[in-house]
Amino acid sequence: MGTNNQTWVSEFILLGLSSDWGTQVSLFVLFLVMYLVTVLGNFLIVLLIRLDSRLHTPMYFFLTNLSLVDVSYATSIVPQLLVHFLTEHKVITYLSCAAQLFFSLALGGIEFVLLAVMAYDRYVAVCDPLRYSAIMHGRLCARLAISSWVSGSINSLLQTAITFQLPRCPNKLIDHISCELLAVVRLACVDTSSNEVAIMFSSMVLLMTPFCLVLLSYIRIISTILKMQSTEGRRKAFHTCASHLTVVALCYGMAIFTYIQPHSSPSALQEKMISLFYAILTPMLNPMIYSLRNKDVKGAWQKLSGQISGLTSKPAT
């Protein structure tokens, strides 16, 4: 390809969800409320875990990491999306686009690995409860959490560097709500088959490997639960894993549909809906899933509420 067809692109234009002003205002209000609920819910989970010593366990340590990942992921996409709802020219600079792609990819990868780590934690808790404290000690938990953050960040750095080294055509339009990997790759003026192979390989390593580990963990967990003689013991064991299984189904299911599929790709609208699912819906639902049926979290919330009520009702001296 001749260099005359290539150009330096200093900014991109995101087409977003709609060009109708009334629709954009309605979406702005909806997504703003959902984003605020996401931030409040996840930070409340982190605060409760931090303040209540009963929640200083490996499971809630990993849940703290998951909440921080969810808030960060939503923040990497939603504020820019909200601004674009109220502006006519939905422009994002080259560097901002690269940064957004890096953080969204990194945080998505971190979450997938972290969910596998949490599955291992549940496996030890159910299948080897007597040695749980000895196995899931503080150093191991820290190493597992750090490994999640490092692996996701390294994968994202490589993918972002490869993607933004591709020669660009004059076309600056990205038919998406954000600088999503596949949408940016499509702007290249060269054959991107090697990039598609790299994306597929990355997905296999960072998505399917943790997913397989989760499956293996839960095969062992379910086998152990079914062998329990006590009905109450089985109920408690299933209850312990139910929240994590729900989040796993949500996160891995949509990602596998997006990246691990035949050559026929989902439509642009489907890709936008999938991105919204990860950027807004999943981070908002995760705190609810982990807290609504969790007695420990509800107990911590009642304790905190009682302390706040006591402080506010105490008469001034």
C-alpha cells in the first residue's frame, strides 16, 4: 500500500448510540443515574468490608478488588459517553482513545482472572474447609490479586500497542460508543487478519483459561456438595457459591459471545449493547448480587447504619 493513502490521525469521532437530541438527553439521564448507583454501590461494599472486621477474610478481600475493578471500568467509559450525549461533535483525541482502550481492556482482563481466583477461594472453602485458613493466607491472597492486575495490564498493553501501530486511513469515524478494540482495528488501511489472530489468541489465554479453571473448580465444588450428608450443609455451601456463579455467568457468557465465535461478527449495534452491558449493567449489578442475599454484608450494613444513627441522634453537649 502506498503511503499516500495513510495519514496521521490526531482525533476520532465516535458515532455513539443515536443522533436524535431527545433520545440522547434521555439516555444521558438514564446512564448518569446508573453510573451513580454503580459508584455508590461498589464504594459502599468497599467501605463495609474495610470497617467491619468480620469481613476481613479472603473472599471479601477479592470482592474488594472486584468492586474497584468495576468502578474503574465504568469510569473509563461512562463519563466520556455522558459528555458526548450533550455535545454535537463527539470527538476523542488519539491519546485519549488509546488510553481508553488500554484501561478498558486491562480492567476487563483483570476481572476475568479475578473471577477465577475467587472460584479457587470457594473451592478451598467448600472442599477443604479445615485447611482453608492455612491455604488462603494473606501472602497467597495478595499474590493472586497482584497476578490478576498484572496479567490483565500486560495483555492490554500489548494489544493496545499492536492496534495503534496499524496505519490509519483518513476515515476517523468509529461506529461505537467508545474506543473498543475491534472497532479501532477496523479503521486500519491494511489487512488486519494477524490482529484478529492476536485478539483470538489473547481471548483464549485471558478468557478461556480462567473460564476453564472456574469450571474445574465448580465441578469439584458440586461433587463435594452432593456428597454432603447434611441438607443444611448443602444449602449453605450452595448459598456461598451462588453469588459468584451468577457474576461468572454474566461476565464470561457475554465475553465468549463477543470474541470467541465464528468469522461472522456481531453487528455494530450488538457490539454497542455488549459494551454497555460491561460498562454499566455488570458493575451496577455486582454489588447487588453479592450483598442482597449475603448475611455478613447485610449485618455489616446494619451495624454501620446503627452507628450512624447513634451519632446523628446524640444530643449536642
